[in-house]
Amino acid sequence: MSQWEVVIGLETHVQLQTKSKIFSGASTAFGAEPNRQACAVDIALPGVLPVLNREAVVCAIKFGLAVDGDIASRSIFARKNYFYPDLPKGYQISQYEIPVVAGGGLDIKVSRGDTPTDKRVRLTRAHLEEDAGKSLHEDFHGKTGIDLNRAGTPLLEIVTEPDMGSSAEAVAYAKALHSLVTWIGICDGNMQEGSFRCDANVSVRRPGAPLGTRREIKNLNSFRFLQQAIDYEIGWQINEIEEGRKIHQATVLFDPDTGATRAMRSKEDAHDYRYFPDPDLLPLEITPAWIDEVKAGLPELPQAMQARFEAEYGLSAYDAAVITTQRAAGDFFQLAVSVAGAENAKLIANWMQGELSARLNREERDIADSPISAVQLAGMVRRIADGTLSSKLAKEVFDALWNLEAADADAVIEARGLKQMSDASAIEPIIDEVLAANPKSIEEFRAGKEKAFNALVGQVMKATKGKANPQQVNDLLRRKLAG
Amino acid sequence: MIQAGLKEISAALAEKKISAIELATLFLGRIEQLNPSLNAFITTDRDKTLAMARAADERRAKGERGPLLGIPLAHKDIFCTEGWLTTCGSKMLANFVSPYDAHVVSQFKAAGAVTLGKCNMDEFAMGSSNETSHFGPVKNPWDTSRVPGGSSGGSAAAVAACLTPAATGTDTGGSIRQPAALCGLTGLKPTYGVVSRYGMIAFASSLDQGGPMAKSAEDCALLLSGMAGFDERDSTSLQRKAEDYSRDLNKPLAGLRIGLPKEFFGAGMDDDVRAAVDAALDEYRKLGATTVEVSLPNSGLSVPAYYVIAPAEASSNLSRFDGVRYGHRAAVYGDLVDMYCKSRAGGFGEEVKRRILIGTYVLSHGYYDAYYLQAQKIRRLIATDFSEAFKKCDVIMGPTSPSVAFAFGAKGADPVQMYLADIYTIAVNLAGLPGMSIPCGFGNADMPVGLQIIGPWFAEAKMLNVAHQYQLVTDWHRRRPERGA
């Protein structure tokens, strides 16, 4: 592989989270009975006309701001003409010459050897368009069914420069993009339902050589398929060239069952889409005032939040990055810190990445619907910090809150008597009892065996059912043994 | 009542001299009697019409008033009409019953007008003689061996023969004005964007505009007030305040400056047409107007530019007629592509196919810049020509059509000859301007001649005033063909 260089560019179709379609008033909700969410405009009755949904434009502006792209003050909707049964008008309304967003970029982490480094993937453009319907080939006994519920769903097609050099980089970019579009609330990110679909343009070349001929893998709707398809395609292309064959430009499909890609159509059969400006729609004008209005409603972006968490709360770059991969996690952290205080930020980060993350993963839940709330976690962390609760017993409190047994940590501590003993006068008699019962351990300790000391601490903790403050037990025990 | 204008009918309804039911019955009777020889209507539906008339009478009985309440009207079959066959003159839609009303239709419905039926037209509005209709040609009531013009030929013939007091039409390159001229009517194509295109089956979206066809400017003003207005379902509909287009009808014309484009008065116009137009201009001078020569230097490019832009848009607009969801589908076919090919080959007529091919060609990769972009540049030049001309005049006048109605088949062999029938009207659509045709005399074989009036954007009320003042001192617009008597 080392004598080959891989060049990858991605085109991602992001379904925008608007209530109604991009050019009609029909609902965009997923999963309705076929053709129940297709109105006269969507089924392209004679005489109907498109009207642009401004919500879709707001989504595009948000994206443009988030990737630092140029938002066009005037962009044009064009018709892309081709015949297909699930394309009711015989053309797709898209943007061609002038897209709504040009340029911008997205930062990803890439591994070069052992050290992860930052890499910026440049965006070529992002444009608004409508989705097509679906052709259903099963259940119709040799015929094809057409479901136009999806027809007219707003899409933002996001196109990168050929800036990725491996399937891992492509996946890192796709994940970063997925995180961003869900973060700014323009896409629900549901890949099974097709809300986020990638096309990968892949080519290989000898280092320093001009770009190789690319093939485009269509419609990859999971990060795993993206990785598998690109890896297979790279291997296939290298093999072709090494065996003396040429790569021909083509559109290919990935078959998840075989793990292979296969050509769908060659460049020769490529459509002439006969793009021209749609005379039914006026140019899309976006004023600076509109951009400012959208900007004001934009949430803090992941990178800004990450930097702030490092600066304000002293989180490590790693912790801050992990917590800001998802907006819900960032918001959870922020809320917890505001309740527990900035001095406990590190402790909150630890709990989020430790117990909370493990439990969420085990139960395949998202942090957005975590049974334990940010406020509850903060309450628990405060009790750890002020010495009321030992770290060990905190797990028990966490479990109780997770299982919705109580409203807050204090209630659990109270009900179960988990309050840490920090009163020396209460702990000392217990230590005395333990020392009296374990003369052998005392001898061993005095002979220099540190292990014996730990055994004594363990005995005290056991006797207090874990409630004694371990640090305090340590201190008292040392003092007594020394004395 | 058969010959009466809308104002008179409206007054008779208000004074309860006649009911909407009686009126509808009267015109349905005319249609039954005369339509077999004229072929002006594709669809009539007595039950639906009488139900609408009954509803109008009930509304009136409850105290409702309004100038269009109970007025019978016919719609060009390009307007989607809920529950009615809406064919657009094509086999492709010969079985299409619209599930919804076009904006124009719903406006008239709300005002209480009564639909008499759907008028014949050139297939998908592509034609200037009504010979391309799948339902057979419409005959000109003045001489049934001659064409009524097109594409709104059914509407024109129906009004001229008094099968309806007035009708709707659409105009992409002259389709209201030219048949109005050839049938002796008053017809108005409004400024692009004044009348919503929602539910008007698209031919060339950037040029199409609906408008009224009636016996007088006064009637057109009344109808336009009912048709016009902002519609949020059409993105090209203009957000303007509602207008009463009758408001200026009675203003005197003293001081009116009429521009006469030298390009409209050169070779190409028949002598009989020239004589009638010249006489009309004399009449205007008597009314106190002055005439001034203006120039539209790029008007010679309007027909070629139009025959790039209109087919380009049409080739895309007509893609939805694919046999998949509604309309004609071939009875026998192999795979999907075969289904498309056979359905479209069988559903569209020759002229429609010709324009789809032209449009597909000019939009093709490698040709787009040479044709479509060039044509759009010409379009801007033409609009600029008009803006320059309107610095010197208030309205522009000239012939609507270079000749009176021609015989069936006269321009059949060469499509370009047919395209030249719209040589004076097309530039108006390219510039998005309002244009009218009013009767101004008779030419060869006693066929009507039309005078075209072109105004600046949104000058409809002014143009109607100009037309009405002429109609107060002439009676060309009152002449009816024998069958209309």
C-alpha cells in the first residue's frame, strides 16, 4: 500500500429537520403509510408550483456559519432533468451554478503514527435540493411500487475537496460532519432512516502523480459501510492498475452482504441533466440581517465549547474533546458544572466518561435520554466533594438514581445511611477495637510491611460498612501506630 | 342577453330580471346548438353548471351582491378545475379529472361566477391556429373555413359566437391577443406576475400569463379585477395591493402619447390590416392623442429568442407527463424506458413533440451557452428597448397579427410560417409587459382586425382606459358574426 496514495472526496446528503417539505406544505415525518405525505405539489399534478420553505434556508445558513463558509447573497435554484418513476416532475430542483454556501471547512483528528494531529477538510460547497421518492421493488410481484412520501424532503448536499487520504480520514470527516449537523440542529442524524447519506469519490495514484481516475460509491448510510466500501474500492483499484488495466470513471454501488463494490453506470451512460434556472422560483436572496438573525440563534459550536471547557474548567484537551463530540453531552456537562460549581468540573467529567458513559453504552441509550439527570449527577458529585459521600459508596448512589429510586443523591444517602463518617471521635473507638483484635498486623507493620497497614485500613472500613472517610482512617491509624 | 356585456348581465341579475339558472340554461342551450359546428368547448357538464348557478341564486337570495355573482364564464382547458376534465387539448390528459382548482378558477368561484365549460385550445397551448388540439380544430365563427387563432382559440370562438359572455385565456407568446384579434374580441395579457399561475398547466413558466377574453375593455376590466392578486402558491406572483382595473375607464385621452414602433409598421403586415390599424390611430388622434415614432431595434430577434426559451422551459415542464401517475399510458410496453417512450410518443401530438425536441436540444450540454444563454440576453435587450420607448410614450400601438384569420391548413407545412403569426405579440411576453388586442375594423373577406395596445409594467388600468375610450366612439367590438346574432 505504501507506494500508493489514496484520494477521497465525500458528498453527503443531509436531510434537513424542517416540519414541511422544501417546496410544499406536506409533512416530512418519517414512517407514514406510502404516499400519505405527498400533496399535489409532491406528486407533480399538472399546474402545481413550488414555493420555497424558508426554514430549509435557515438550516443552510446555520451550516454555512458553522463551517465558516461564504453564504451567497443570491443563489439560484436550477432544474436537473431526468426521468425516473420516483422523480415525479421529471426534474429535481437543486442548485447548480450558484450554491447557497461556498467554501468553509471541517477539522478532523487523524493519526500519523502514534500522535493524533488536526487536519482541515476543505468544503467545496453546500447546496439546497429536494429529495426524490422511493421505488419499492419488493412485494409487488415483478412490478415496482412508488412511495412519494420522501419526495420533496429538503436536503443539504455537502461536497468536500478531495482532501482525505484514507478510509479512516473519510470516516473521521463523516463523523465530524454528522456531529456538527446534529449539534446545530439541522438534521436528526438518523442514518438508518436515510437522514445522512454519503457518496465517496475514490481514486489512487503514485505519490506526486496527477490525480487518478475516480469512481463514485453511492449511498453509504453507515460509517462502517463507508469504511468497508472505501477499503474495498482502494484495493480493487490498486489491483486493477497493478495488473495493467485502466480505471474508468464510473458510479458504483456497495453491497454490504459481499463487502464488494460493483459498477452501476459508466461515464458513457452518464445523463445530460440539462440544468437550467428554474423559472418557477425566484433567486434566493439572503440579506446580512437574515444571517445575523440566524447567527444569534445558533448554539455555541463544538470547537468553541471545547476550548472554553479547557480554559474555564481546566479540563484536559482530551476530556474536553470527548465531552463535546455530542451537543447533548456538552450541555449535560455545562448544566452539571453550573449546579456543582466549577471546582468540581473535573470530577463531573470523570463521572461522565466513567460510570455514566459505561451505563449508557451498556443499555444503548443516548445521553439525551439518560435516566440520571445533569442536576442529579451534580448533586452527587457535590456530596463526594464535601466529604459526605465516599467515592466507593457514590456508585451505589449512582445506581439508585439511575434506577429512579430517589429524586436526588441526598435522599439516597439519607434513606440508605450512606453518609460518610468524618467524626474522629466516632472512628477512633472502632480503630482501637481493630488494633486490639489484630496484634499480628501491628507487628508486621512495625517490621516494615506496608501491606499490613492496608489490611488494617480494610478492617476499619469493613467495620464501618464503608462509611468511614478513608483518608481520615489513614491519618488516625498512622497516628495511633506511631504513638 | 346573449349579446349583452357583463355590466348589463350583472345589472339584470341584480334587478332580478333574470336568474343565474336562467342565464346558465340560456348559454348551455347556445352551446348545444352551435358547439358541434364550432368545436369551441371540449367539456360541458350541465349538472355541474346548473348546480353552480343554483348556488349563485341562493347566495343572492341571502343578500349577497357582487359584479360576478351568477355570471356565466368559460375556462380555457389549461386551467385545472376541480371535478372537471382538464385536458390541455392533449391526448396525454384526455382522462385527467383535476382534483383541485387553479387560483384563477377558485377566485371566480368565490365571486360566484358559473362555469359553463372548458374551452378547446392548441395542445399544451402550443399553436397559433388551434389546429394542434387533440380534440380537433376550433372554427372561426366569422368564417368556419378559417382558424380562430390560438392557442386560446376555443375561448375566442366561444365568446365571439356568444356561447359564453366571456372566457379565460392564457398568453405565452400571443395566445390571448392573437385569437382575440382573429375573432373580433377584446383580450388582455396582464403584466407577468399579476395573475397567479397556480393550477394553470405550464407551457413556458417565465412567459405564461392568464387573462380575460371578452366583448369589451369594460368587461375585461371587470374580469381582471376578479382574476388578479397575490397568491402565495405562485412564487412569481407579485405582492401588490388589489386593484380595481375599472377605475380609470372614463378618463379622457387628451394628451395621450402613442408610440408607434417603426419595426411593427414595415414589411410583413398585410395591407388590409395596415388600413384598419391606421384608421384606428386616426380615431385616437381625434380623441386627443398624439402619435410618435419609437423604435424596438431588437424586436426582430424576438421570435428566434422565444423559440429557444419557450421550448426549453416546455421540454422540462412537460416531463411530468410520463405515464406513471396520471394521464395517458401506452397499453402495451416492455420495460420502463419503453413505457416512457410509448406513452409520450402516443400521448403528445406533433407540435408538442417538436418543441420538446427543440427544448431538449437547446438545453443540452455544449449547446446551452450558445442558445439558452444567448436567448436570455436577447430577452433583456428587448425589455430595455421597451423601457427606452416608454420614455417617449404612454402606450405603444400596432397590429396584433400580421394578417386576418387564415384558412385551415394554410400554414401547416412549415412551422416557421406559423411561428411568424406571433411576430408582433411575442416581444411583449419576453419583456413581461401587459398587452391587449381590441377590434379595430375588418380586412380581407370581412374578417376582424385587431389593434394591439402595449403598456409599461402594471399599466393595465391605463390600457383598459385607452381601449374603452376608443370603444365608446366605435362599434367594431359590437359586431357579431352571423352565428353570433
